[in-house]
Amino acid sequence: MNHTKVAVIGSLNMDIVVETPRHPRVGETLLGDRVRFVPGGKGANQAVAAARLGAETAMIGAVGDDAFGLELLNALGRDGVDVTGVKRLSGTATGIASIYVGEGDNSIVVVPGANDRVGPEDIDRNEAKLKEADIVLLQLEIPVETALYAARKAKSLGKTVVLNPAPAQPLPEELFRCADFMTPNRTELSGYTGIAADGTTLGAAMRRLKELGAANVVTTLGAGGSAYLDESGEVRFVMGHPVPVIDTTGAGDCFNAALAVSIARGRSLREAVEYAGLASALAVTKFGAQAGMPTQEEVRMFAAERNAGG
């Protein structure tokens, strides 16, 4: 029986996806083609992914006392995520992301709502969940001060911390030092280091992030796969997997969850990055961040197909 335990501290959003023939101009009203309400938020996405990959997963965060909040909790519950660490706030709206899709591109407006009210007291109240966890997974759609407090608390309890530093924003130096694994994408890596994270400068940017305090650095490269620094500080690449792409939303969240689960199971960094690449490749083959998260068995079968040359 698998006893891997993951604690995810982060955001829960309802994604409101509006499909339009094109993006409206300022002051213009358009008739849209379709609207969908899709459970999201980087924290919740990662919690669902970890649970489907077989980890016992606890979510710590906040929603409002509205219908969106209830639906987000129900969605997590259907995947077996422990939501007792998610508080419901009276008189506060659940976080939403309004996503306008048209002409092959999208525009997104995020209103954090209850996510902005996840505070240090919520970390203290759920300290038992951190004590029980094998690994703690963080992102930055909650206040940075809370993320730092959570990382500091996790380290004081002897836990491994995976920090997905998204969305990119100014961070206190201590948060870098609390990260056992820091997982920016190429754009975020450039933002945190001031070094263009492409071509021959990718390694320099990743090493700079390690100089800032991150113990291990893993960078996602979209369809190009991912890269990590080995023990000697050399960049090692793990190639991506060609798959039919339906929706890339949540692919990075799947990568982070799979990386965390694999590390918690005692795999090497390369093995964990390879596993995360397989899982995130599957995630883009379905619509919806959480709906697209693969199961442990699906990843196992996909790995077997790749190894067989299928």
C-alpha cells in the first residue's frame, strides 16, 4: 500500500472560460460562443494531480461561502483530497479567473478573493497536516508572507519543500533558502535571476537561482521538456513527449505535483523529473486543468508505451 503523503498549500479558483470569435475591443460588446466553469487554482490543481498519482493529499487554503467555493471543495473531495484544511470565509468571494479565449489566444483576469486571506494562522491551525506529510508543495497565488511562513514552518518540522514560484513576483531571500526544490518555468527563471533563460545562458540562470538559495533547481521548458542541475552544477535535459495537445492549462501544476510525489517516494532527481514529464505530457491531452490530471496507472501505461517505442 502506498503511504506517500503530500500537503499542498495554495489557491483555489473557479475558472470561467468564455470562448469568443475574437477578443472584444474596449467598449465593445460581443456575443460569445460558449462558457464553461472549470475548477482551478494552482494549489487545487496540484492537489488533484497528487491525489490521482496515488498520494494521500491534504489541501490548505481558503474559499468563500458562495456556490463556487462549495463546488471547488466538492471537486477536490471527488478526487479524495482532504479539504478539512480549507476554510470557508463568510462574506468573501471565492477566487476566480476569467479566461477569454479567441483567435487561438487567451486573456486572463484573476480576482484572488479568499486566496488573499490565507494567513499564517491557517498554517498553524493545520500544523498536524504538515507533520504528517512527506513533502510540502507551495505556489504563489496566496500572500508571499504566508508562503514564507509555511515554508519556514515546514523546514522547522524537517519537511522537504517544493516551491513552484508562480506567478513570478519579488520574493524575500529566506524563501529561496527554504526551497529544497524550486521549479520555475523559463520566463519565471529569467525574472528571478535577471539572466535570459535560453540557449547557452539557461545553465547560468539556473545556477544563479541556486546561488540565491534554492537547494535544487528544475526548469520547465514547455514542449521542449525540462532541465535540472545535477550535483556538479551541470544542466541535464529531459526531453518532452510529443502528444496531441488539447489544453495546456495546468500542465505545469501537474509537473510540480508529479515531481513532489516522486521525490516523496525516494526517487532520484532525474527519475522524478522524468516522471513529472510523463505526467504533464498526459495532462495536456484533455480539456480542463483538473479534469486533465492523469492517474498513476495512466502514467505507468504511458511510460511503458514510450519505453516500447510506441
